[in-house]
Amino acid sequence: MRIGIDLGGTTVKAALCKEDGTLLRKQSAATPTGNAPALCAAMKRLALGLCSEEGIAPETVTSIGIGVPGSFDKASCTLKFGTNLGMNNVSFAGAFRPEFSCPVQLDNDANCAALGEVTAGAAKGAKNMVMITLGTGVGGGVIIDGRLYTGCNGIAGELGHIVIRQRGEPCGCGRQGCLEAYASASALVRFAERALAQGRESILRKQAGGLNAKMICDAVDAGDALARELFDEYCVNLSCGLANLINIFQPETIVLGGGLAGYGEKLLEPLRRLTHPQTFRGDDKNTVITCALLGNDAGLIGAAML
């Protein structure tokens, strides 16, 4: 048995999985932000609760994996900078002892989601895949020959920070023209707000409480001209990034996750149409572009499989 933990700024989730990634049981608790001892205790409590509910002894668990936001050191199992957690330099190596004697692994939450989707989700069975998460930012993970690729520093997979437009939009990373600055949900909203500020007419003006990406997609469905223009440009920008990734990695599958992936085939159809002409392709095998299947469970399963 394996335990996977998904550490978020609001909620910490834990799951008990079989060795093949089958999810058996999960629990969650509020994240005690700003309090490292309380966080470690909460994670251990969740792990013990899963074992108790499933009727297994903690010492039979073979691995505990944790998906974290922010920067980390894999070798020492230490969260160096916890994004939205209010704590830094937290080691999880001994957090589950003495009840659990298995090794504890740590990795980026987007990497864990990729590992989950290739283990039990949309890319199950693929040897080479790339996952892109389209949320507030653009994250991702790379699987090569069935293994998570993390590079020499253990932090590979920052796919949102490939540049698709030289001297383009400023990105939070400090560069300009990054994929994240054009293909994140927040970028889509930013471009919509900019157009409205310039006086463009749209039903989006009627949205109370601020725009979000789903509202823009709903406006596309309602036939709004500005929303359609923004969405079409969004797909052009994202397809540029996807084509770059296909040309570099030639993966069997690209899996799209995050909130915008919920638009399903309405997003996939234009992306496939725009992306494939930009790529080097084989005669009989092309990269499949699809949406994630596991939702919030992807990170849990992937963490368990680290």
C-alpha cells in the first residue's frame, strides 16, 4: 500500500492507494498554515486514519509521497518555500515516524498530477507524456520512459515559462512572453478586462463580482463576439506552446488539466486543429491531445506513486 498527500494552501488531502495506483480511500483536513508542527501532525493523523479505516498496519505502507506547492529539496524531503502556506524550510522526512517506517518522497504538485494521469488517468499506459495545467498559472509535468523527469536540480517541468512571444506580456517569473502570460486562466481574464476597459461591447460587462475564465467560456457559448475573439486568440497562443512541447518531447499524449480543461472538446477541437500543423509528425503516430480524467485525485495518486 502507498499513501499520497496533496498539500494545498486551504486543504491537505491524503489517499491510500494500491501499488498500481488504484485509489482505495481518501481523507482531508484544513491546512494549518503558518504552523509547521501542526501541519506535520495533521498529515500524520490523516495517514493513520486511512490505515485505520482500511484495517491495515502502518508498517505495511511501502511509501508516502507528498505533492507540494512552491520550492523544495527532494534529497532532504524539505519544503524550502511554501507558496500560500506561510512557512518555509519544513522537513517532512521524520514527520510520520515512529508509526510509519517507509521512505517519504516530495515533489511539485503539478508533477504529481502528471504522474497520476499517466498511472491511472487519461494517459494510462503511455511511456512518454506531458501534462499542462491551465489555472491561475500554467504548470506541468513531463514523463519520459514511464518516469517523472525532474532534471538535474529536481525542478524540471516549468512548462508555463517557455517563451512564445519575444518581448511579449510580462510574466510573474520576471521574463516576458511566457506561455503562462498568455495561456493561463488569469491571462484570459486579464485580456478580457483590458478589452472592456478599451470600450469593447460584450455581455461580459454584466458580470457582477469580477470575471473568471468560466464566464468567458459561457459567453462564447452565448455567441458573444468579444468572448469568441478572446477565446480564439487564447487557443492560438496555447497551441504555440503545445507545438513547442510536441517538437521537443514527441510525447504519446498531452494531457490538459486545470479549470479551463473543463471546457472539454470545445477547447480540444481548436487546439488540435491549430497545433498539429505546427509539429513534426510521424507517418502513423501523432501526439494525442486530451483532457485529464482524475480531477483532484490526480495529485493524490501521483504523490502516492513517487
